[in-house]
Amino acid sequence: MDVGGTEWTFGYYVQANHNPRPILRLGWHLYVREKGLKVGDRIKFQRVEGFPVRYRIAARRRIILLGYEIWTNVR
């Protein structure tokens, strides 16, 4: 679920080599397009307790305002 309350479903896989990180696939491009994400934006996944396993997802964008770095939520 994102910060706006929308639920997203992503498919993923884990490579069989030495890279244990999951690679997002199905549904991910729709999320990126919907949020207007760009190179350099940050994504945070936070596990929500309970069953089934669920996560909160938050996208953040870096902006420079009056010479200060600020990270703001992407809605």
C-alpha cells in the first residue's frame, strides 16, 4: 500500500547467482508511471506486521530549495 492508500501488487524473482536481492517485475512499471518516478528518486518498502506478508511503499524525490537538500513524498 502506498502513502495515499492505494494497494499495489508486484511480481518479483530472485536470481540464482550471488545476488540475493529480489528484482521487481509485474506491476512495477505501472507504479513508476503512475507516480511519475525519475532516476534518482528513492523507494522505501516497510514490512507491515501480520499475515499475509504486506508492505508499505513510499516514493521520495530530492529537491533543492534555497540551497538545501529536501526529500519530499511523491503522491
